[in-house]
Amino acid sequence: MSKPPSTEAAYRPLSPHLQVWKFHITMFTSILHRATGIASVVGAVMVAAWLLAIGLTASGHCPEAYTLFLSFAASPFGLFVWFGLTLAGFIHLTGGLRHLIWDMGLGFKISSANALAWWSLLGGIALTLAFWAVLFATGKVVL
Amino acid sequence: MVDSYLKQRSAKDWKKSEKHGAGEWLAERWTSVALFFLTLWAAWSAFGLANQGYEAALAFVKVPLNAGLLAATFVITMWHTYMGLNANVLDYFPNSRVLRLLNLLFCVAVLAVALGGIYLAFKA
């Protein structure tokens, strides 16, 4: 910082520093937790749009609303977006679990922290793949 | 240099943060715990509703328990989102009041859209 901090915000460390880290798994999952959190905001917007589409169709304000929503949400590109959102959401979910474990004061040994980071990352990916595998296997999603 | 600022500040503010200041930190944790269960329920429900069409979606939202859980999920999600996005604003644009205000407006808007949709569907 070039000039002395003068506001309360100036005392905060700027993190995560994307440029200064040498790669290690806890640094990677930390950055990923932030990225997946931001990506999940898109998911919240999509689900809110789904609810609005149901509401507008059911109330008669805009009877085509649900069809319009599906024309995006059920399209191949829409499915690709949903896949990305479930991946981000599940990684953020398991990452959040990792943070809650650390917040309880557990798993701070470097080997434990690394293991937790790996398990949460792989767990999030596994949940996503399982979710979509079952969707395809039950015929709910067809390409 | 930074250290001396921290000492000045903590000497002055110590009494304050002794009583409060953990509120947002705790809110981040409690919303996380709640959302762990609520989003798993949402994923399970989404699995059930996938490819089942409009009528099934409407019937789902019209069940009072589902409508309530959806509303709760959105209130907590947007609260959690507001805190999370604010952490980003404060880290990368520490002096921007505009971005913090935009974040608040955005989160309130998404919440209003979701609650409005639930209300319209539930009432219809």
C-alpha cells in the first residue's frame, strides 16, 4: 500500500493473492472456494427465474413464461450451464464443510489440511458426476 | 509501519470488539450450516422435478412445506451471497461504497424475484 491507510477497510489484507502463491492444494481450494461461490450466484439467479416463470404462468400474468424459461434451461447450452452450476455448487458445498471443520479448530496439521482440501475437492466433483450420472441413467435428462 | 497502525487501532477498539464484531463471522457460519441441508434438499427436489414438466413444478411449489423451505432457502442464500460478495468487494475494492450498495440491491432484487414467484405460484 503506497499511502497510509485512513479508513477501516484499509486494514484488511487483500486476499487471496492470485499472483504470489506457489501452488499448493490448500491455496488452490481456497481460491476455488471463492470462485465457486461467485459462480453459484448465477445458480441462485437461475432458480429465482424458474420460480418467477412458474408464478407468472400460474397467475396468468404471462402464460408463456415457463415455456420461455425451458427454451433456455432445457436447451443443450442450458444443460451445460446447469452442469457447471452443479459442479460449482457441490464444490462450494464440500468446501464450505471443510471450512466449518477448520472453524471448529480441527485439521490444522499441514498433512490433515492438505488431505481435507483434496477430499473436499474430489468429493464435490464426485457428487456432481453422480448427480448427472443418475439423471442420465433414469432418463430424466436426454441429450 | 502497518504494525503500528494495528496497535493504535486495537488499543482503541479493543473494548468494542470484545462485546461484538463476531456477528458477521457467526452469520457466515450459521448460514453455511443451514444451506448445507437446504441445498441438498433443493438438489434432491430438482432431481425429482427434472423433465417432469410445468404441472409437476407448480404442484411442488404449491405444497406449503416446499413453498416455505424454498422461501427460507432464498432468504438464507441471498444473505449468505451478500456477505460473500461483500468479502470480495472489501478485498479488491476496499473503498467502494457503490459496489457494496450494488451488491445489496442485487441480492434484494434476486430475493424479491424468488419470493414473488413463490407467492404468485402459491396463490394461483
